[in-house]
Amino acid sequence: MGIVERVGMRLERQSHLMSVMMERLGVDQERAGQEQLGLGLARAVRSCMFCHHSAECEEWLSAHGERQPEAGPEFCGNRRFFGAHS
């Protein structure tokens, strides 16, 4: 598998995890995208794209099912951002 395929797979995986996490935590995505001209959301996206906790994130999301937890996991680099927009 070439680099382009690996990067594409990584982008798909991370964007899916971020989307599910935001949904699960009740993040107001529209409001998050409008604050600071979207710079906070852009930082959060970059943080997720370069995160090394993908497996833990998948496990955490699976363990919490469809219910809406109070806060994101401790290991999440976007925990504060998500909390501020929930």
C-alpha cells in the first residue's frame, strides 16, 4: 500500500472518530465552526488528525454506546474544546 492510500485511510479513520465523538458529546458543530473564524475547530481537527490514541478512542466510543457522557476521555487532546461546545 502506498503513502497516498495510507494517508487517505488515516484521514477517513480520524475524521470518523472525531465526528462520532462530537455527536456523542453533543458538540454544537455550527457554533464551534463560527467561533474565532473557525480557527478553534481547525485546531481541533489537526489535533485529531495527528492523535496517537485512535485505538483508545474507538474503545472509549464502543464502551459508551449511544449514551451521552458528561465529558470526553482524559486522553483526548480535544476534551476541553468539546466540553466548551457541548
